[in-house]
Amino acid sequence: MGSTSEKPLLLFTSFPGEGHTNPVLAIAKHLIQRGHTVAYLSTSRYREKILSIGAEFLSAEWPIPGLDPQAGTVLQSMPIGVGRFAYLLIHIFYKWLVLRVDAVSNALEFLRRREPGREIIIVEDILNMSTMPYRYGRPLPAGFNTMPKTVGISPVPLMLQSQDTAPFMLGLPPDASESGRLRNKALNKLVNEGPMKPMVDVWKEVMTQCGCTVTPEGSPLNAWFDAYDAAFMLCSPSLEYPISDLPPHVRFAGCLPRRGIDAHTKHPAWWSEVTDTAPSTGPRTTKIVFVSQGTVSTNWNELVMPTLAALAGRDDTLVIAALGLPGATLPEGFDVPSNARVADYVAYDAILPYADVFVSNAGYGAFGHAVMNGVPAIFAGETEEKPEVAMRAEWAGFAYNLKTQTPSAEQIRDAVDAVFADDRYRVRARELRRENEEMDALGMIERQISSVPRVVNGDA
């Protein structure tokens, strides 16, 4: 291995949300352990996490992501679908994009002044979009004659508009037949000129505000991936719909590996009930169902409470519910069934090795954790990207798709029974775990990050 001074300086940045920052932090941590130098641009919210992995922290105070009250009211009044999805993206990701672009530009100028002869490579999650404007003619930061190489990390499913798939969020399966491609072409046109048009217009407007001299064309979803010299999907090809027109710079790295659990982690008082269900010999008689809605959705009526009710009183089943936030509790007066245990927070990679099924609202992080722990899943969810995540998991064969945001206890009970009764879910989950482990996501990204050819801005 060469000395650190011979390696490029890696400037990492990510959108300030857990689902965006955590996977990018994991990649940065691995690269630091492998001898790379990382400077990480983020808000003070992530300062301690960044310093703890050995990265240099560069401060950028962006507004906390979220909807203002008026936008939140409008969003809640909109029917679930492409229009609502586009509205959410506008107000979460595009509203403050100019600030993120300027912050990255300032960071690049600072690093260039400090280390004038060193190559810099930018690594960011694709929804941060801070390098996108340079593709459309934004002047380069001071001290640069060419744009540094850029690497995108996708914390979301593949949202590219393709000839082989219907538009994202329509909930339609892929179809690469002649008639299917005609369908896809027509639907993409309708979506781009209809419910997605406000986002297309805002995208173009924001690029102008960022100093771009070229007006973007096509789909803003495609631009998320096309803005980088290389863009990595954090999954294996088996977990995505196959498309024949996938750009060559979009690569599958595989799901990120399980995170190590600190030996000093304090588990709930009832934790031995989980570990004791996994005897070293003989079949296990107690099934473990783990349910969580992640860290964003806190309406426990949607999934956690119906799951507890669905499986209440089953002597052969232990239900573990994690509420996702330190200090969170279920509503006062809710009776936790005798065969259930509830915690404010349990790390996915601590509980999932013991779980027989994972009930989740289909966040992309939960999707990856299920795969890397080889656990069959039951996915709900209709908002954000969740229905498309659930469809891909169902298509890949390791998950049961409830196809609703608010399943009833009966629907959840039927789904759990279906997964327990059909061993194909378990077998497929373990196949996908092996497949993604063998891809070695962190190693693949490390191997390719320095050898990425520059393709943006016509430099390749």
C-alpha cells in the first residue's frame, strides 16, 4: 500500500438525514481504515460521528431537512402517487440545494489552497446533488482547471427512467417486451409532462440559481445518477429490475455489510429471551418476529401496534418491537401482549440475526439490513420510495408485500403465516445474503474509487 500522501484526498458529503449519511459514513470509515484521507462536509449534527471514524470534519450549517408547516399541510392533502412524491422531493431536496452546492464549492477551494498538488475526489450520496450543477456549466471552484472526479452513492432504489420499466412510484412491474416498452414510453411522457412537471421546472430553476449556463433536459431522476463519473447502487443486480439501457457508469456494489455491535452495548433487560431462543443444537421452537418503522415514521398505529395485536397470545412466537428513537414509548393505555417486548431502540444488526421475519415499512435501509442478515421480510408502505422498495423485495423473492401503509392485524397475521409456511422466502433471503456478501461492497467501492474515469463534462 502506498503512503497516504500518494492517495487522493477524498471529500465526502451527504444530505443531512440518517438514511443518507449513515451509509456514506460507513464507506468513509472503511476507506480511512484502508489508509485513505477523508474530509467530511456536514452539519454539526453529525460532527461527533464523523470525528469518531477518523475523518476531518468540515462544517456546513444547512437547514434541518423537513417540510415547513404549510408544505406539510399541502403534502398531506395530496393523494399518494407521483405528484405527491415530486412535491416531497422539491421541498426536501431542492429547496436548499444552492446552499449545499456553495458549501461544497467553498470546501473544495479550502482544500485546494491547503493541498495545491493533491488530487481530490468527491464522494456523496446522489440526493445531495451538490456536484450536479457543474455538469450544466457552473464555473469551477477557484484553483481547479478541471472538475474533480465524482462518485455517487445511491441510498435509494434505481429510479432511472428506462425503456424497460414504468415510471417510479406507479407501482408497475418491469416489462421489456415490445408492448411493454410502448407502455413505458407513453407513461414516462405522461408523467414528465404531468405530475412530475413541477419538479422538472424546479430542477431547471434551481440549476440556474446555481450558476449553470446549460439548461438541463430529460428527467431529474436520471440526473441524480448521471451527474457522477461513477454511481454505485448499494445492492446486487438481483435486487433491482433488469434494464437494458443502464448507463455504464452506474454500478452495483452490493448491500453494505452488517455493522459490528459493540461488546459494551447495553441491551434491554429481556434480551436473554431473544438469545435463548437460538439453541446450539436442535430446531428452534419459538419464532421471533421483529417489527420496526425506522427512525422517521412515528405513528405506531400504522405498523407496530397492528403487528403486536396480530400475533398477541401466540405461544410459539416472540414479537420484538423497536420504536426507532431513544426515549420513544407506545401511547399510554396500550396493553403490550404477554408474548411481546418493546424497546425504544434496537440496532437492526443486533436483533435481525435472531429474527425469523422482519416486519417493516420498507425503508431502503431496512431493505439492505434484511438482505445482509438473510431474513425474510414483510413490507408495508405507500409513501416516499417505500412502495417501490417493497415491490423490488417481493420481485427478488425474499419478502411479502402488504401493498398498504396501514395494514390490519389480520393482514399482518396472514402475511406472517404465509412466510412461515413457505420456506422459499427463507431460502431466497439466504441466497441473497451470500450473493451480496460475495460482492464485497466496501472493497468494490474502494477498488474502483481511484480508478474511476472522468466522464462528466466531456473529460473522458
